[in-house]
Amino acid sequence: MNDTDEAIQQGAPTVATVGAVLAVDIGSLYTRAAMFDVVGDEYRFVARSSANSTAEGPNNDVTAGVYNAVRELEQVTGRKLTEETRLLMPQRTDGTGIDLFIATTSAAPALRLVVAAVSGDISGESAMRAARSTYTQLVSSITLDEGLLELPTEEEVLFNTAATAWLQNEGDKLLALPPDVVLMSGGVDNGPVAPLVRLATAISGAAREQGRRAEEAARVNKSAPGMPLVIFAGNHAALERVAQALAPVSEIIETANVRPTLDTEQIAPAANALAKLYKERRMPEVTGYSVLSRWVEGSIVPTAEAERLIARYLYHHYGRETLLVDVGATSTSLMLANAERDEAVVLGDMGLAYGMANLLAQRGPANILCWLPFEMSADDLTDWVLNKVVRPWGLPQTARDLALEHALAREALIAGMSALQGGVPSPGRNGSGSAPSMRYDLLVGTGGLLAHIPRPGQAALLLLDALQSTGEGLGSVELALDTTMLIPALGNLAQHHLAAASYIFDRDCLVWLGTAIVPRGYLLENRKAAGGTPPTAVTITVERKRGESETVEIPYGSITVIPLRPDQRAALTVKPAPGFRIGNGEPGKTVKTEPGQEVKGGLVGLIVDARGRPFELPADADVRRGSIRRWWSALDALPTGETFQTGPFAPPEPAPPTNGAEPPDALPTSETAPAEAQGGEAQAAHDADSQGANP
Amino acid sequence: MSLYYPIPQPTIAANILVRRERRLPVPGEVLVRAGQRVEPSDVVAQSTLSLEPVHINVAADLDLSASAASKRMLVNTGALVERGQVIAQRGGFGTRVSRAPVAGVLSNYDPSTAIAVITMPSEPVSAQAHLKGIVTDLIPYYGAIVETPATLVRGVFGVGGEQHGVLKVITAGSDEAITPDLIDAKVTYAIALGGGEVTAEALRRMIELGARGVIAGSIRSRELANFLGYPGARQADHEPPTGMGWERYWRLGAGTVGSNGWVFPPAVPGISSPVPPDFVLIVMEGFGSVPMCPRTFELMAAYDGQEVAIDGTTRLRGGLARPEIIIPLARTTAVRWLEESGPRLAVGTQVRLLSPSYLGQMAQVLGLPVGPRAAQSGVISPVADVALAATGQKLRVPLVDIEVLE
């Protein structure tokens, strides 16, 4: 734990002694600059700007993008920050220049990683969790129990062909997608050594071949990944023999065993070793990195590390159990900080521009298509995704393009959530798997897609659909967006001036979407619409002012917004129907807010998500699209009259459903909230009155 | 968001001076001199590529002493070995083998150390000019720089590397698809130009007839996957019930080829591509069934019958590379430097739309509103108001979704 972590945990104030701060975040597509300064007698966010990242040709130097973003910041603020091509430092008495320049980046390519474990479901899973804590791309995994799936016959044992075939097979698997790093795990401390030696033999053969291929490529001026290095996070008694078996791999990093005993897990040492490798090996590969690292105070910080610090801050400083999610162009990150876990999942190759092909490849078109309110073929989706991959900087032109991006973002978050839950199947998809406890009561979204989302309701629904929040702890979840994309900058600033960072975070960072109440539980298919109308899942009495209350019954399968402005709070009495529960309460038990703990409103309002947990999308395509349209309309996420028909890919008009379901556009009144309560265009997200409340 | 243009290089750059380096991967002999005129098929430099012999520690592989390992050698010195062939084996309980990591000749075996040496045959390598032009500079021992006045057109992605040939227009317009019935003997040794989408069947027919390359408006992803031999991509293939079919092969960033695997389209590990290495496909607009932008098609079609140089190399990150078509012009053509021909966005300019819904359509800029505004989708960004050339429909488009045409 570093000094900043300790300071965050103790809530210790830090005396800020600097004036203007310039913080840049260099992504794979965009470079964002933010400026903070003393306004009156307090630190505040002044302005932000954005320019295209220039890591690739023709510039081949990220500093060009930083310079463009800073020049734009000069135009926005009217303040001189540069002199010729240099930053004006320190700040002068007339206000020009800056005192501190800091940077975060997610532009470096992810570490290509192979997890090699003795057992896929014990040491392999722990290693996988360590691997996903920083920007890595898991290219493949090898486990010994995979090799034992087919037991060799007696004859095979005699000539040992099964074992050699396994070694050859695993070696080929490693060579097909050559890794930078092999993370080896397995065995409890002082357990058997032989399985790890066998694993090391497989890695050694492949590593030698990979090294040879790299040498061959270098001779003809081509590049190929050289011999991988090995992080050994297994039984330490085996280290000496493993190191011998691993020859010719010379770089072996030894960290604590990820599974010292069968029922304990320690992933932090292996995760730290990977984070260090990413910083030392991958980040310097960003073109212009060396120049930029001379400009900045301290070191350049990976964006996910800065974001994780903010999640920790929210938990330790405010006691808010927090899930922070970032859907970026190349990667997707989720940071969870609660009483039991402080964990990050970074899917280094899944995002909404460069990472979109991987997202499609790993999640499959069927999963993505089921989030669309219109019909589309898997082939058309693949064409659409690949067009975005070859032109990654494009923005959605039509509502149809936007819906597709949002569907892909949902799947990226589902993949992240699945990894955070430890690799169990995604919740809600055809009833597979049950989600392990993932407690949080504050959900914060950041990243380009969420920050620039046109309607607040679209963001709220996207987060609820993908993450299936339950409000497991308090019974409700507050939803917020980092529309100014200050989180990476503030996480980084916290390492230099914690007091300034926390002051700005509390006042200028988050925009509140509202509070979600989620009745937990679900109805079996045959009980869903007995008698034609779905049964009530929850009854909520809202008291905005003392003595003025309103009671709303919310039917199962729907999502409803009860108007509650950002500046309003309301006392609630929530009565779940039998079989449903609120938070950790008993099924059917009424829950009331305590005085002083009234729920917060937001740009969307008070959201009651009565779709069930885990919720399943209807299997029938027409019924599903109808439900999606109703949910979108309920949260004002669907522009009035939108048919998604624009452009040459326009689908035929959907046939009216014949199975008794409501037509797609018929909106039950209970789900339609007054327009004024539901925010509007994204500019509203910047209204001063929507900000300024701390978490 | 900035008004800075994402790719400050135009799709079409007419009458510019193109300089291309032709370089050997290893030192060799340069066969041209400065000032010399070269034809596309001329060899600029040549050498031989002798690969380092591979050393195998048989004793370590078998986990035996050198003398014990020597007794278990299965292949004699001087014999040809295949990649993966077992050259020594220790039998019985705890069997281990030593395999040849490459194909070649087992040229030496030292019984005192149990080190086997495999030598691979040397291969000739050469650098072709690929371009009709003049040698302006020599790179001693490696190659030369060839220069020519030319019109340069950039595509969005391609398959294959560098190639040259005579341009043959095979479709009547920018929106006509390239179908197998349009392909006849005239494409042999030529670079075929078609306006609409191209199918895998048409591409295979071109290869059969000996075409060197194709420039097409678009291709459906399934057709490209089918052409590249991705398993399960043929229309007749049964879709797996999970929906995880051929789409999984589009995985990027993990591949074996340099630049961290960002070469596009990705090669599938373990599957050899059925596409001949010297065949080049360049796609101008993207995936789906999208006609080529009429301006681009007409410009290229005007050079029907002329020698052109094409390069299909596409890399999305780690050294951005886009496919290009170089149409050499007469030496007397007045040219300018590429930097001066950067796009200028102004009211009245002709632009090409890039968002999937309007991909490849031409439009005219009607206005450039100040500051970020909401586009049709509601996303707020710097925008341009344009009118579609085909229908006159007025749209508000994010600036990043348009490309200025000269």
C-alpha cells in the first residue's frame, strides 16, 4: 500500500501548495486535458479539452496530441499555458502558465499473457484474477487438468505418447499466439512439486521456439515477440526445479503463491508484479513516452490505476461501497471497493473502437443482438462492427448506430462483471449461473461512451441492464456519471495533492442520474402474467415533503421512473410483494428510509427496476424487442418517434406481435414518467445544480 | 473535442510526387544506379537469405547425460528432417523426446555435448521496383528510393502486400457488384477495378485466371472470412447454436505477426490461408454492400489500361498502415508535395460520409456550426451540416465522420 492509499484510508488532509494543475489522460483514440486552479479560496475544475491521440502515424508521437489538447484548453480558458512549444511553468503572477503537469495513459498495448496453472478451477482462477487486474490480453491458458481429461491407456503410458502429445499440443497452443508473459501458478505451499515441473517443461519448449522465431524475424528486419518472461506465483518449494525446467527462459519473477492454501487466496503480489511489468515494458512503447515522462511530475500513471484510487477513496472516505466502470475505446475496466473486496478487472482488449472486434469475437453476435430494439442479422452486425474497427474514430451518426454501440457496451460490461464475479457464467442470460455477492451502493460510469451519452436515461438503463445491480447492501443503488471525465485526472492528482483532488471530486466531478430501487427475486414463467396483467412486484410510497406522499405500484417485468429532481430527496416506504426482497431484507418485508437517510434524486429520477433479479430477456425476438422499447421509453432513452429506420441498413417494419404481447409502442401509463423529470439533452448533465453534492 | 482532423492525409491526392523505399531485409547487391529509370518488374537489389543453423540440446530434452543421449538418436547426420520430427527418444517409464523445431538437414551432431545442428536451405531474396519511376537515391547494400509523379488513392483495408499490373476496369459503374460472370481473361496479370461489392467466389475466379489484384468498393465480412479460409464462414456452413461462429476469428491484437497483432485482417493461428501470397485485394469503403464513392471510382477508371502499383498492407495500430494505389503519371506532369494537399473543410466542399449508415455517400457542406452540437443520434460533437449528393437530404454529421474530397 502506498502513501496515497494510507492517506485515503485515514482521510488525512494534504496541504496543497500549487496553483494551476494541468492533467492529461492519453487514451488510444483521444487525449483529454483538464485544468484545475485556485478559484477564490478553493480548488476547482476550470476547463477541459480533447484532441485526437497521436500515437500512430503520421505523427507517431503522443506529445503532438497533448500539445493539441493544451492549445485547445488555451482557447477555451483564454489563458496562456504554452510558450512556443513548451509548457509555461511555473505559474506566473498574471495567471499564465501552470505549476504542476501530470499524466495518465491507457494508450499502451496490453501485455499478452498466458495463464499456466496446475488446476483450472483453483490456482488457474486465482491467477486469472491477478492477470485481469491490469491491462492484459489473455491470449490463452494451459492447465494440467486439461491434459488429464483423457486418461492415457496402458500402452500409451508405456510409450508415454499421451504425455508427449500433450506437451506438443500445449507448446503449439502457446506458439500460436505468442505471449509476453506467462503467469505460472499451482500447488499449495509445500505441496507436490512434480506437476509444476511438468508445466514448466511445456512452457520451456514453447519459449525456446518463440525465442528462435524472434531471432529469425529480427534477421530479416521483422519483429516478433521474443522469449516470454515467467512470473512464478505457485508453490515455492518447486521454484528451484521449475527454474531448471524452464531453461532457457532466463527472466523469472518470483512472487508469493496466489493460493498458499486451498482456501486462501493472495493475488496482490502477482497483480503488482504484472502492473510493474506493464509500466516498465509496455508503457514506454507508446511513441513519445520518454519526452512526456520528462515533462510530468512523478511518473505517468496507468488510467486504470488512477480510477481504482477513486473507487478506494469513495469507500474509505465516505464509506460508500462503490463500483466504478469505464468503457473505453480499447479496454473496459471495473473497480469494486467494498468491505470485503478491493478489486479491479481490466479487460485490456475489449472496448468500443479498437477493442470492438475482440468484443464481437468473445461475446458472439447473438448476445449483442438481443439488446437491440430492432431486427438485425448477425452478418450485418459483423459488417457494422468491422467498419468501426477499421475507422475507430467515428461517432454514431444515427439512433441506430447509437443503439448498436450501447448494445456492445452492455456486453463489454457483462464480460467485465463476469470476470469480477470470478468467471461464473453471465447472470440473466437464459437463467445460467447465479451471481455471487457483489455488494455496492454507488455505481459510477466513466469513459467516452458514457460521458457523451445523449440522454441520462440511456446511461442509467445501460448500467442497470449490463450490471444487474441489486442494491444488495443498502437496498438501493445511486447512479452517477463522470461526464467531464475527470476521474483519471483526479486519481492521479490525489497522489500529489490529495486534499485538492478530493475537494474537486466532491464538487465538480459527478453528475447524479438518480437512485435505483431493485426488488430482488423473480417469477417463474407460468406466474408472470396470470390473469392477463403481470403481478405487482413492489409498492413504493414516496414522500418528497412531510405529509405529501404518493404511492406507486410497480408491476413485475417493468422499469419505472418516479420523478425526483437532482436537488430533491425523498423518504421511501418500500413494500415488496411476497417472494421479493429489498437489499438483504426478508422476502416480503417492508423497508423504510430512516430520517436523514432519504434517497437522492437525479437527472433521471427515482428508478424502480422490477424486472427481476437475475432478469432474463424474453426468448421470443418480437416480445423481447417490445420489452426493450418499453424499458427505453420508461427511462426517456428512446427519442420520440424513433423508428431506427434511417440509413441504407434500415430493417423492414417489424410485424405486429401475434402472441398476445403488447405492441412495441404501446406504453403502459405506469411506466411513462413526466418528461421534465427525466433530464433531456446531454447539456443538462452540465447544469450547475446537478452537481456539487458529495457522495 | 478538437477540430483537428483525424487523418491529415487525403484519400485521393492527385498529381503529387511519390517516393518509395525499396529495401532488402538483409544486406546484398544493389543493381540500379542513381538517376536510372526503372520499370515495375525491375529488380532493384538482391541477396540470399541464409538462416542461422538451429542448435538442439538433445541431452537436455531427454534429461540424460550426453553419452546416454547419443545412444538414443534416431536420425543420422546428413538426413533431411521435417519440422516436429522426433530426432531422439528415451523410452520406457518417463519417456521424453527431442524434436526438430524446423525443417532442414541434420548437418552435425556432437556426441560429447549431445548438441544437434539443423541447417536450413538459403533462399534468394530481391526487392522489386513495383513502380515505374526514377531512382533518386541509393541505400548502399540494401536498395534504392524510386520516385514518380503520381496520383495516390488510399483504401480502408486490404489483403496482401505490394504488387503492380495494368489497371482493368471490369464494372460499368461505381455501384455495380463484381460478380464471377464479369471476370474473363482480361484480368490475367492485371489489377481489376470494380465499383460495388466483391464476393469470395469472384475473388477465387480472379485468382484462377491469374489476376494480380482487385480494387473493390466493399466486401461483406462473411465473404471476406470465406475468402480467407476462416472455418465456418461459407453460407452453407451450419451456424453453431451458441452463435459463436466464424466471427470469433476477427480477434485482434493477439496474433503472431509483428505490431502486436494489429495487422488486418487477422490471420487465424493454425490455418493456412488459401489466398496466394502475391494476390492483393484493396477495399475502398468497408464492409457490407457499399458502392465505391463515385469520385474515387471515376478518377481511377480514367487510368484504365495504365500500369499501377498497389499495396494492400493494413495495420490498425503499432505503426498505422493503410492500403494504397499509386497511379504513375507522365514525367512532365506538374506536381506538388503531399503535405500541401491536406484537406480543407469549408462551406461548399464536397465530402464523403463515413458513418456506417451513410458509408461512401457524397455530400456537400452547407454549413459548419460553431462549437459542439447534437448530431442525428444525439451525440454532441463538432458537426457539419451537409446535403447528400444523391437525394439532397440534409443531415447534421459529426466532423469525424466525414472526409474531404479534393
